[in-house]
Amino acid sequence: MMVQSISTTGRVPYYIEPVLNEAALPDIEADWNRLCERASSPNVFTTVDWYRAWTSRFASDDPGRSFPNLLVLKQNDVVVGIAPFIRRISSLLGVQLQKLEFVTNHADYNEIVLGGDQATQLDAVMSFLSETSGQWDVMDLRELLDAEGNRARIESSLQAAGLLYRILPEEDACPYLPIEGDSSSAMKRLSGDARRVLRKRTEKAAHLGLRLRIIENPHQEPELLNRLIALDQRCHLQKQWTPFISKYPEVSQSLFQNLGPRGWLCVAVLESENELAGYQISFRCGDKLWDYTKAYDRAFSNLAPGTLIFTALLDYGFSCGFSEYDFLRGEEPYKLVWSTGFHRRFRILIWNSRWTSRVRKFFYHDARAALRGVLGKRS
């Protein structure tokens, strides 16, 4: 199916080609990579590798309920934008609900990948969604970055397309720290006692034979991912946190194999010759470092491995010319010690004028929100 959308500026019109199965991804992979790498603010969560890893996982977890629903925006047969959606089928009080959303809530920042003419390209995407409203009931677009006029552009396009929507805030902000110097510079904001404790921990780690290492090409170390998974599982047994890479090992393997060679991924480890004390997986998005997932062995908790790894990454970021360290979602106390600002995000719930869409939107969001409110008051 192809729907044409005429540009209001008199230029060559945009048109959209839906991609509805994973087998077609190789045909647009090069164009998708090009768009992501040339973006003014590169985002690893919008890459084809991220999308492919998670759609494969969902297809195996819940067969027949989750499908690719990419919207490929073209002009003169050139790919100029990609809306990386999936279509998820769920049951709502015995009625089937067709929902469009971004591929996964494991992404901290979601967005539609667009070229330079973002406002008009976004109009074309929303116009297509309006013209094909019979194929979906609700769109739930989460973790959208509230910056650089993004919200206003989306609202304008939705209104022009005649789609109904509600904007909701995301609960968690994303703390960040501008990288203006090395870790010793950042430590100047800490108290004298805190700096002394950190120095002693660094010295003790060295005395125990532990070293910090930033691995820029993790895909080149064959056993690295297995070591990280083993530590992740051990931390889960210690009831420190919910596992991630050990919960989704095939996703992690795919990301290492594909994002690693393209420079999106690096891993910081605190280790001895025979033991892994802690790790952190980070993403390199343009000139920004993103703190994604980590784990450390409780046996080394007196060393605060997370802090030691963070300072090593801050030194790495400064030496490599990165401008910002983004802790991503969550306002945990350790992040607030170092951060100096927050990136805010928002969610847009979209439905169309069909009565079935209005009803299903009511049960999908409004009724459940009301129920949560009642349960919250009772507790």
C-alpha cells in the first residue's frame, strides 16, 4: 500500500510505503543507517539494529500478536524518514485492540526518524495515519523527548491530520551532566569527605588487583558478553535488581554484534584477571554518552563499583571529546549527586474519529487510569 501526501511548500511530494514484515528490513537497512548517522542528535534506540533485535524477541515471545509496522517516508524514491512502529494485537474485554507503538519501552528516548524538513515530513506521516485509520485503534507513543519544539511539531501535525490525542508526562526524567572536564573536575562539587572516601576506594580496588577498562569494541571480545550475563544473573540471585542482559540474552547478542562494529556501543568493566566485579554498558550517540545498564557483585559493594566505573567513563568521555553524560531514565540518588540538569519526556495517546477507536481508547486508557486511581486511594 502506498499513500501520497502532497507537500504544502510546492516541492516534490512525499509518499509512504509501509513495511509490515521483518524480511523486508534488509531492503531499507542502508537508508535507515544513513538517516540515523546523519541525525543532529543521534539516537541508538531508533536504529534498525535496535528495532530488529526487539521485533525478533517479541515474535518468539508472543507469536501472532506483534508485527512490524514501519512507515517509510520517500521523496523521489529516496528514503527521507522512517517511523519505527510496531502493531500489537491485544484483547480488551474480549474485543481485539490494534495498537501502534514504538518497538519497546526499554528505549529511554523514542522518536520518528526524519530528515531536514521535519515539520512537513511529520505532516506526511500523520496524514497517512489518518487516511489508514481503519487499520488501527489506538497509538501509544511513549518516551518522546520534550526538546527543540518536538512537542509543538507533533501537536501541529496531529491537528492538521484531524487525529485526536492527549499528551501525558512521563514520570521519570533523565538526569544529565555536561562533560566540561575530567572526573577530578566533577568531583570538586563533592564534599571533602566524599572525595577522600572515593580516593580510598580507588586505592583499595587497585590493592585488590582490580582494574578499570573501557572496551570500545566489545564485539571483538568473544567471551565478554557471557561474562556480563553471568554477573547479571549473580546480581539477580543476590536480589540487587531485575536482570536485563541475562533476561534478554539473544537481544544483547544481536546488539553487540551489530551496534558494536558501527561504534554505538562501549562497555566499562571493573575486573581482575579471573573475576568481574562490575560492568556498565553505555551508548555513544554522537557527542553524548548514555548510561544504559549495569551490574556489580555485592561482594565488592564496599568499593562502590558503580561510582568507580562512572568516574572512569567520565574521564573517557572528556578525553574523547564527548559533551554530555546522560544517565537516562530514573532519578536515583546516585545520579542526582553528579547531574546538573534533566531531560524531560512525554507520551502521546492518539486515536481517531471512528466510534470503535473512541470506545477502545476509553477502555485502554481512561478506565484503567480511573481504576488505578481508586486502588491507589484504597492503599
